[in-house]
Amino acid sequence: MRLDPQIITVMEAVAALGLPPNNEVSPEQARINGKLRPRAPGPEVGKVEDCTIPGPDGEVPVRIYTPAGSGPFPGLAWFHGGGWVVGDLDTADGSSRHLCVGANCVVVSVDYRLAPETKFPGPAEDCYAATQWLANNAASINVDPTRIATGGDSAGGNLSAAVSLMSRDGVC
């Protein structure tokens, strides 16, 4: 199979780092290694803001991406992947920017608590709190409150499904 030259460049850069796979190191080392791996920058967006929101066990860091234009925009609570053990606002930056521009929506990327330090249902509760915050504060971040969704990649996709069920069932 032929690979795109840009993919080959990224694969070579990652291999040159000589980092072991995440399953061969501690969670702490996997997080450090993740910061060392190169990431493709995402597109420019209208505005990016880091802040914290109230969570079930303290403040939850979020990064809000707003597209250029006047809005109000749809809103997306975005949950990063990483096997519930790695990942953060920086590792989700590129995908969050692409979603913001591609879907022309406000993306609230959530830095939920990670395992093994935080046990289930902690990450899901953080993501639920962020989704509720998005709904309750839609006007202040230029979001149409009738057009809010959740999403995520990998573990984040699981969290998105869990938050959708929690919202439907009024669990929290």
C-alpha cells in the first residue's frame, strides 16, 4: 500500500524519537511521551480560550474554539481519546480546530480526569458536567442552545455515548 508522503514524514519523525509504545511504559511516562510526539497543527479559528468550569470534584479545564463569524453557532462538547489514561487539551488541539472550522461550530474540548488516578465514573461525570455547562452557558459563548452535540475519538467516543445516555436518563 502506498502512503501519502506527509504521513511518511510524520511516521519517520515519530520513529526517530525512539519512544516505546504506551503499553510498555507507566501511565505517567506515556503522558510525557505523548507531549514529545509531533502533532500536525490545525487550522486557524476565530478565537481560542482556555478556562475552567465547575466539575463534580473540582474545576475541569476546557478549551473553547470559536469559528470566525457572527453566530450563534452550533456547540460541540468534544472528548479526547487516549484509552482513558492519556490525552489532554493539547493532544486534542488539532482535531478540535478541524471540527470548529469544518463544522462551523463552537467546540468545547474537555480535559477530563484520567485513569488510573481517577476511577469510573469520574471521567464520564466530568464530561457530563462540561456538557451541562455548555448547555447552560450557550448564550455567553455564542452557541445556539437548540444545536448542541457531544462527540469524541476512541475513549472520547465512549464518553460521548455515556454522556448522551446520562443526559437522557437524568443520571446526574
